[in-house]
Amino acid sequence: MGHDAHTAPSLVSTTVAEGFARWSPPLRKEFDDNAHNGCVGRTLLKETDTLRVWRTDLEPGERIPVHRHVLDYFWIALTSGKARQHGSDGSSREITYARGHTRYFRCTEGRYHLHDLKNIGDETLSFVVIEEKG
């Protein structure tokens, strides 16, 4: 049986820095250089007229570079783990995922989500990201 939405573990996200604190010059440059990078996963599994499906597997210490979400999308955590994410607003967050976590994001016209993601846990961290085209 699947998890009841009321008993599924909640996503834990903690802001660990704001205002670009502790960001290295190379990280700041990567945000500038990748401001329009639409590769939101490691492997493009499938693309149709309406959807784009990506898979990302990050070994401990691995990182997916800065990328930009402009389409509505959702992700599903295939494994449990912990990651650090830097966002274009200058924040740094540490996020704990449980296998089966899902989150939906809406990108309204002219808005986007620009971030990176690094596995800071001890096990492989895997996600599927599904973008809604059009």
C-alpha cells in the first residue's frame, strides 16, 4: 500500500545561510554562467509534446550544476538522503529527503527557479523530475 498523505514524513529544509554568505567566487560565477541552463536533470529519459522526464542520481559528494526551471514541474525522491542547495536569492539550504517525497512547483510567466544541488549524505540520492510543457 502507498503512503497516506497525512502520514508520509514531511520534507525537512533548513536555511543555513542567506545573502550569499559563504558562497565562493566560482559558485557565484556559475550562477551567472548558467542563468539559462535548462538541463534540470542528469539524464533526459523521455520527451513528448507535453512532458519532459529527467533522472538524476548523485553519489555522496556529487553535485548537479546550477540550472534553471522555467516550466511547471514536480520531483519524486527515489531514495532518502540529504542535500545542500544554493538558490538565486542567495540562500543556502540543507534538505532531508525521504524516499517517496514529491513536491510540485509552478513557474508563472516570466518567473523561474535557479539552483544547484549537492548530495551531502552517505548514500546515493536519486530523483525523477517531470516538467510540464505548454
